[in-house]
Amino acid sequence: MFEAIDEHGNRINSQLETAHSLAQKILYCPYCRTRLRVRQGKRRLHFVHLTSCTGESTDHVFWKTYLAAYFRKLHFEVELEAVRGKRRFDLLLQPGAIGIEIQRSKMSADEWKRRALLDQQSGYEVRWIGFRDTEGPIFQMDAWMKQAFSEDGYVDVVEKGRIVRYTYPLPFARRVAFCQRVPLTVDDFLSPCPIPRKFPERQWATLVKNYRLRPFFSSLPSHYLRHPLYQSRLHVSTVPSWCYLPLSSLISIPTHPFELQLAVFLRLKDDYSEQRLTTFLTSCLTECHIAYEWSCLHELIREWQAMIDFIKRTLPELFKQDSLDLAGRLQEDQKLAGALRLFVERETGINEVKE
């Protein structure tokens, strides 16, 4: 490791020091706070532990200790570093056999799924807590958070010194979504239940506008996007508004949500039947080496078709083959956002959703 702290808590980088200057200092690990010593490697100075290190950050240790004390006050039995079979939980609460995992470091979606499967097979309910350095509805997700959003529908994170919940992610970039922040009580944390869904129509129309105006760089092969756009004499700024739907199921597919929708539009036009969607999506994702699961793909197709059908009934004029300029498309975006709010209200059974 190349970073340490001294006895006053100051961060020290071994690459900015000499062996002589470091020899005069008492050094500690910034994670486990145990003593370090300096070692001269073949190329660079670095620090090594005098004893074993847990690898846990100070944030991880603090929240693990804090939550243990908090739940003990609520009369739960709390076991730290509880080992059960092939799993180890940061905390295990009884009664209920509820595990708590505090995830400060990055983790892949596959690893999250592996652990979730083990927990399911063993009969444990697990609550995951991530970390955010910023706040607000624009949520940049680690890989495991995308998987948690996809399967659980929410993610709990430490934000500005407290635990908050984000739900209903609406993806607009590969790892970024617009999420709804909801109040979080201890009962909600231990026993998650669905909450009313909102659709942020003004913010969504702004996101689409920004995407229309930005320089276009596609990660999909040219024959899926660039060439068909050119042949159709279209541009991302003037394609129909329904190429930018807030499909929450796209959170589970590691690609840009608008790019995939544009590719589907250019190939299928407005015939979004289940068979055509399935055929094109499977071939496109397979050719682009984009991982997906059949259950997630079927849920995406179901959501896509339901949304398209609703818009066709509510705003049929959006599907006319008119060639509009940017100003005309932006007006369409505003109308579409209103229709999508109605769609959300219908799906959730809410008559009116206030922002």
C-alpha cells in the first residue's frame, strides 16, 4: 500500500516521501489503524502491516459499530462478523435472521447475485447499505447497486452522514439514473414495502433535451446506429420523442438506455410486437457482448409494450411520420412527459401524483 496516516491523522503518500523522512515517523493504516512499517520495493517505497489488516475503511467500521449499538438499543440481539455457512455478514440481527451488509468498496453485479443466491438458499434476509459522496436524485451507481435496484427495487445508501433510500430508478446513461428519494424509518429498513411512485416529468424532459443537444457518440456498432441514422436522414436531436422512454427495466442491462431505444426504433419503426422486440434485442445484445438475463429481458419487453400502447392511445399524433425540427421535437417531449406521468399514475393506481 502507498498511503498511511501519522499519529496526528495526516495522510502520507509513500511516493512523495523518502525512506529517510519516513523513518522518522510513526505510521498507521488508514483503514484498520494498526502500525505500518516502510519497505523499499524493487521500484517504489510502500507500507506494510506489522499485523494482519481487515481491509475495512473507517467509514465501514464506524457504521458497523454505530448500527450494532443502535439495534441493541431496540432490543435486537446483534452479532458482528457473523459467519453462517459460506457467508459472513457485517451484522446479524435476531429475531428475524436479518443480515446487514455495509458495502464501501466496489463490487461486481455477479458477486452481489452470488451472495444474494446464497442468502436465499439459507433463508436469510439481507439489507445492503452503500455509500454516496453526493446527494440528489441523479444517482451514479456501482455495478452491484444496479443489480440491487433491478431485483429489490431500491438501494439504501449513506449520504451526508445518514442512511437514505432511493427507489424507482429511471436510467438515462449507462451507470446513471434519476431516482426517487423516500423517507426511511427503521421499520422501512427492516421490512421494505412498496411506496407511491412519482414521475418527474419536468426533470425528465430536461434530461432528454440535454441528450438531444449533446454531441453524439455511440458505443453500439455503426450498423446499429450511425449508418441507419444517416440513411434515414435523422439525428438524435430530431428522432421521435418516444425514442427516449424512461424504461426502469433497462437498469439491468449494461448499455446506454437511449442508444438501445434508438437502435430499436431504427430497425422496428413503430411495430413493437413481442416477437420483433425479442428477436432484435437478443441479436443486438449478443453481438455486442452485453450480458442480460431472460427474466430481465422479458420484463423490459413487457414494460416497453405497455408504455408504447398507452402513448399510442393517449397521444397518437406522436406516431405520425412527420419530419420535425428540434423545436418541434422539444414540444413533443413536453407532451410525452405529461403522458408518462399519467401512465405511472395508472400503473400505481394513484389519481394524482404531486412532484
